[in-house]
Amino acid sequence: MRAVVSSLAPRSHAIARVVCRSAHAMTTMTTALTMTSTRGAIGATSTGAAASIRARGCVGRGPAAPRRWLARGSRAGDGDGGEGAGEGDGEGSDDGGGVATKRSYRPGALNRLPNVSPGEQLIASAVKRASRVTPNRGLKEAARERSKGQKQLDALTAGLCTPLKGYVKGFPSPERLHPFERALLELTLSDKKYRTTIEQVDTLRKGLLGVGKGFSAQVTKTTGIKDAEAVREQGFKEVEAFYRRSSRHVDDLKSIAQLLRRLPVAELETPTVALVGAPNVGKSSLVRVLSSGQPEVCNYPFTTKGIKMGHFFIDDERHIVTDTPGLLARDDIDRNKIEMLTIATLEHLPTCVIFVTDLSGLSGTSIDDQLQLREEIYKKFAHRRPWIDVFSKCALVPVLGGTHATDMETLWGEEEIAEANRAIAAIPKAMSTSADEQLGIAELKDALATLLGEHKQSLPASRDDYTREKDDRPEYIHML
């Protein structure tokens, strides 16, 4: 029996090896078949997805297929960016011709700038909080002092760097601002001052981080209590000294935030009527009679000139009416900051334009210069802004049916009358108004309501979509 068992043993081992090899081969074959079927399914899915995407026009054919882009700082599926940073989203497409870029902006970014603490207050608060940090429990003597030094230095560094990082992130780059707000930024402060101050604060933050982390690592390598205490004290002194050498940049950033938060917000959801014309032609008076209440005076930081803003309602919908700083008949490159505010308003806000021309001779700008100014502004904006022409102070203009005072008889000779008649012929559809006498005001309101109703699509109910064609005008107009 033992001989039989002995003779069968080698055979059983051989059979077992054959069975194992067969099982391994079957497993390998099954795995290969599974991978092949999976690849086929993935390939079919990818092919179907690509075909579906092509059918929707999202991906082009060939090697030059266009890509869909989201603006920096935005998330897919999220139309709005975060506060301050990521103020918009964009997408581009190429249909074989020029490239069109469409961006949506969330206005009011400048009003959401963070509150910056004064430089001295920031360092005092950080030192006070860091000094209260205690070491880890259960440690004795030198280890306790090392723990205390490390934790206090880390707390001091964080107490300075964390708020500075928040300030830097809270100030959006000018490219992310709505074009109107970027124009206001450049008029008020300049891009260079804005960017430079933010960069200086960020440089201060990075330097503090390096100094603080360096002393924190150094204190952990000490062996005695006095050595650890000396390194900690030296670290505090160096961090404070480094901060105070550049703390003025923090105060500069605070001043910039206070200045920019006072700027007006672009109310893109509210249709705006802008009265435009030369200085002293009666725009403010018309704002007063067109408004439902007492107009508000908005003082811009870069000028002492008051901007009157009021509101009125058409079918229970609120509209803003505002006068703009007076323009002179000259090229944009020669305009001052006050005039460029008017250009920025027309360029970047969904406005309806009421161009005001004064034929009375009392504005200080000749009628010919006013006509030249109107022609220039009309060519630039009338094709994309609803437009109404108005003759103001008609009660003082004889050719408009008005009567002049005795002391103004010398102002109306044959030459002045001929000049006024040329203006009437040049702008035949202009409406005659007089704010003080309420002449033509009701007719102007009716015409304005009709015009706004006809052009409602050009006055968006939500965010302002600014579309820029390739080689077309820039995202914002350079101020000066």
C-alpha cells in the first residue's frame, strides 16, 4: 500500500500543477476579455459623446478645433465670480472668421473692497495675541520654552500674514472690473498706483512669512531655556522691524479702499438716462424737472463738480436720470478727467442719451461749437444708444418762440439769429424745452417713455454683457 501511495504522489502533484496552470490561464483570458470589452465600451462612449458634443457645436472638427474657455477665477456652471476676485466669466468661439469674446461682469466690485486695518493697529494686535499663546502641556524646562517660542512666533507670523493675504485677494485686478468701474479707477487713482500698492503689500506679506518661519525653525533647534527665550525675543524684534519698514503700504491700501468704495456703482439692472452737452446748457435743470424727487448730488473724488442724479418711473419700473460733466468740442486725447467721466458713462453703461443744446447764448459755448460736439458724440454713440435731441432755455430764444428780456436785446442780432436757425436746420427733430417755465417737459417725458420702451432690449434687465470683436474697441477706454 505504501508503494502505491508513493507512486501516486508524484502524479497527484503533477495533476495539481496542471490544474493551477489551467486556472491561471483561464483567469488571464477572462481579464483580457474584460479589458477588451471595457475598452470597447469606453471607445463607444467617447465616440458617442464626441458626436453629441459636435452636434451641439461645442467642439469643431479637425486639428484647429476651438476650445471653450472660462475666465480666470470663475467656476463652470457659475455665472458669478466670488466677491472681489473672479468678477466675471467668459467664453470664446471661432466660426472661421474673427474671434468674438463675451464677458459678463458683476458690478460693484469696488464697493465690496475689504476693510483694511491701520498699519500700527495690525502689528499691535498681532503682537498682543501672539504673546498670549501658551506652550504645549506636559513639557518641562527647555522643551517647554522651545514650544512656547515656536508657537508664539508662528502666531505672530499668522497674525500679520493672514489679514494681509486677505487684503490682497480682496482687491480684484483691474481686468476683472466692469469697464465703467475700471474707467472710474483710472480716473480716480490710475491703474499703476492701484497695482503697485497691492504688489507692495503682498511683498511685505511674503517677507514676513520668511522671517517668521525662519526664527520659528531656529527656536526648535536650541538646547537651553535661555537660548530658546533669546531666539524668541529676537524673532519678535525682527518681525516687528521688518513690518514697520513697509507698514506705510498697508496704510496706502487702506486709503485706496476708502477712496474707491465711495465711487458710484454701475446699476446695470436700472435703465439710465444721461443728459449730455456742453457746460452750463441746462442739463441739471432738466434732471430736476424729469425726476420724481429731489435729485441727489454725487461728489466724485477727482472733481468738486456735483453730479445730479434722480429717478423716475415708467409703468412702475424705476429709471435713473443724471446729468454728466460738460464736454468741450475737442478730441478725446485732449479731454480732462471730468470730461472723460461723461465718455466713460456713454461707453460702458446702458444709457439713453438726451443731448442738450443751448441756443440762448448764455452757456459760454458758441452754437457752432455745440453743433460740432454733438456731431462728434452722435457718430460715436448714436448707433448703439437711444438718442433724443433737446433745445434748452427755449423761453429765452426768439426763434423758438420765446421772448428775451430787455437787457438781452443786444445778444440777438442778425448773425445770432442766423446761427440759431442753422442749428434748428441741423437738428430738425430736436425738442424745445424750458425747465423753469415747464415748456415742453411733458412732451419730453412722453418721448422718453416711448424711446425707452422701443429700445428696452438695449437696456438689459440684468448684468451688462460686453461683447468685444477681434481688433475692435478695447474692453475699456484708456482715460488719460
